[in-house]
Amino acid sequence: EAGVAQSPRYKIIEKRQSVAFWCNPISGHATLYWYQQILGQGPKLLIQFQNNGVVDDSQLPKDRFSAERLKGVDSTLKIQPAKLEDSAVYLCASSLDLGATYEQYFGPGTRLTVT
Amino acid sequence: AQTVTQSQPEMSVQEAETVTLSCTYDTSESDYYLFWYKQPPSRQMILVIRQEAYKQQNATENRFSVNFQKAAKSFSLKISDSQLGDAAMYFCAYRIYGGATNKLIFGTGTLLAVQP
């Protein structure tokens, strides 16, 4: 079974530029998560989708971050414009469904450096 | 609000020895899950072990076991017969059971080094 795929693996941009990350969850997984992991910290949930609907985006800085999951499969996370404090690893995860018994499977992450 | 605290930023263990990583958490919920995740340099988060709060028996997975103390809100991970491949960042995480979302709340991590 293929795991969660993310691209790119690394991205370096200048502040005020825009960037987009892509995630392809495990086939059949209804729930998709985007986490932000700043160096020295644990991951923090940015947004959670159930199929193509948003379940939780309370921690998403909506003035600059946006995310979508069209057709309930792949997802993109965009930052526009980027700030220095957005430098982090962005992890995508998926689970079969929303219930707490379902394990979350993580992708390899995208490391973003904003200069 | 739920919080997870890992007070050991770094730990070191000799190969084949045993090491214990500490984790405490704060919640007002009675039903929840606790997890230990391993994150190697490849960055991929891997589930090591999980514990349901309603179960009194401590979870075990091969060389990994937990000491779950619900009243003390403590959840430590014991790694027995440590191997070089165990070297990684370890995160303790919490998740509400039956909430509207099942997001994970992570601690700040413990970096484990394994000495040959």
C-alpha cells in the first residue's frame, strides 16, 4: 500500500513570495490533515478535511494561508505572502475516517525555508 | 486546553540498554488516547505505541512499553534492548476520544541518541 505522498520535499523562498505544497493521501482515506512543525517543536494542526469539507481550521492563519481538497482526494496548502516565521516542516497526514480509533499516517513532509 | 509536556529535550542510551522517556499531559477529559511517535531524520512520523485511557493495562509493542498513570497524567515510554535504529526524535501525543475532530496534540519531543 502506497503511503502519503508530499511534494516538494524542500523549498526555499524569499519573504513575501508565495508557495504551494501538495499532498496525496493514502487511497480511500477520507480524512486529511496538514500540520506545521517549527524547528524544536512538535507538529501543530493547521487544518483538517473530511472528504472535501473543512472540519477544523481554527489554527490556520487565514490572512496568508489557504488550503483546499478538491474532489476529496489530493490537497494543496498555499502561503501568500510568506513570512520568516513560516519556516517549518509541513506534514500531511491521512486517516481512513474521522473517528478517534483510526490511525493517522504521515507523509515525509516539506521543509520550507523563508529567507 | 489540553497540553502535552516532555521535559527531556535530549536523552542518550547505550546499545542493548534500557531507556525511559517521560511525558505528562493536562486534560479535563476522561476518555482519550495517548501516543508515542518516532520521527527519524527522514522526517516521517511513525506510530510506536498507543494507549487508550479507559484501559488500565499498559500497552506493549515488542521492545516498547508504556507506563500509564492516569491519575498523575503521566505517560512514559520504555525502550528495552535499545538498537542503533531507535535513534530519533520521539514525540508524545494526545487525542480526544469522540471529539468533533481527532487532531493530535504533540509535545516538544525528546531527541534520543543510541551509543554503540
